[in-house]
Amino acid sequence: MKGRPTSEQTRGKLRSVLGDPARRAEISASTKQRMADPAVRERIRDGMRRRADAELAEIEALRTVWIRTRPSVRARFIREVFEAGCATPITSNAEEAE
């Protein structure tokens, strides 16, 4: 599931509100009205830019550390990440040859 986890109670409220076509149309109209204001759109863009800038700084820090790390350590890290994601041990050709 993407986004924040929600309780069953919250999901039930959303289903009841969004299940009504008239209510969905009302929400859509009010959203379009709010988004017509350039200040609202600018505020959203500014927030997105700040988050993107923060991500770029973190990516650059990771890239710097990655470049300075020995290849054997990089390989171990990648193996550990994939093993955690796949729940399967991963061996390299070098390990199999031993």
C-alpha cells in the first residue's frame, strides 16, 4: 500500500464519502475552485521543490559515500539489500567457486 497506513475506520469514512457521486462532484468542484488561485498552486510547487532539493542532497551524500567505498563492501551491501527484499540468500560466482 502506498502512502500512510490508514485505519479501517478511516477507510470506511472515505468509502462512504467517495461512494456518493454527488459528494465526489462537490469535492471536485471545490478543489478546482481552490486550485484556480495562483497562490495555492505556487505554495504546492514550492513545497514540492523543497522536498526535491532535500532528496537531491541525500542522494549526493549517498553517491559520495558509495564512490569512496571498496567494491567488495559495495557487493556485500547489494547482496544484503537483495536478500532482505527477496528473502533468498544470494551468492556470487566467486563464492560458488570456493
